[in-house]
Amino acid sequence: MKEFAILIPFVGMSIPIIAIIATTVNKWLKVKEKQIEAVSSETAEKAARYAAQTERLEQRVRVLERVITDKGYDLSQQIEDLRDESLN
């Protein structure tokens, strides 16, 4: 029983140290969580920009497909119309 009595001061001294370590780890985890949220937000914004750019490119390809396949319309006029649209 006396062997365990020696451990009591060590346990008493280790509790504040464990509390300090736990608090430090908790703060570090919160900082990392905020960093991950910032990266996630930035990634979502990039994805939205890429999606919008892809949509614009797909629309242009559709127009080009129509220009190529529609023989009843003046090709040079359609090209000029496309140039006018790209300037807007």
C-alpha cells in the first residue's frame, strides 16, 4: 500500500500538465479546422468558376456546331455575329 502512496504526488502534479496539453491540442485543432474551412471555401469558389467557364465553352461549341452544320445561312455573317458576342 505504501508503494501507491508514493504515486499520489506524481498523479497530482501530472493532472495540470495533462490539462495544459489538452488545452493546447484543442486550440491547435481549432486553428487547423479553420484552415481546412478556408481551403474548402476556396476550392468551392474555384469549382464554380471552372463550371461557369466550362458552360461558356460548351455554348460556344454548340454555336460552332450549328454554324458548321447549317448550310442555309451565310457562314461569314455567323462568324461576325460570334465575334460581336465575344466582345460583349
